[in-house]
Amino acid sequence: MKTLRCIWALLVGLHSAIIFANAASFFFLPFLAPWYIAVPCCTLIGRVLFTDVRCPLTVLENKLRTKLGMPQIDKFVSHYFLWKKRF
């Protein structure tokens, strides 16, 4: 059980790092790469970050959360990084 919790924590950290790297590259890539590389890459990154595309890491995290007895999450960013009003 403790091993699963460590794997879950590492997965959340890895997923966060990937999201921050993608978000940063979305803003820096147009200045560092030619337009014919930057435009398709930024389009792909924007689609993944701002639409309802199902991320495989979120699916894996939900499997680990189920094994640990934790509730599943819908979206990684909205669960960990966006403030929700709870009344």
C-alpha cells in the first residue's frame, strides 16, 4: 500500500512537470523554432491543454487512486491547480 502511494505521488509529480513544460513551450517555442515547426507544435500543445482530450497519465492515476481507495478525478489540471468554490 505504501509503495502504491509512492508511485501515485511520483506520477502526480511527473504529470505536473510535463504540463508545466508543455505550457512553457507553448509560449517560448514560437521564438525559438522556425514557424513551420512552431505552428504545428503549438497547435498540438494547445489542443491537449485546452480541450477535453483524455490524457493517459490521468487514466493511470485514476487506476492507482481506485486501488488506494481514493475518489477518481475528472481532469488533472482542474483537480490540482484550479481553485474550486466549495460552499
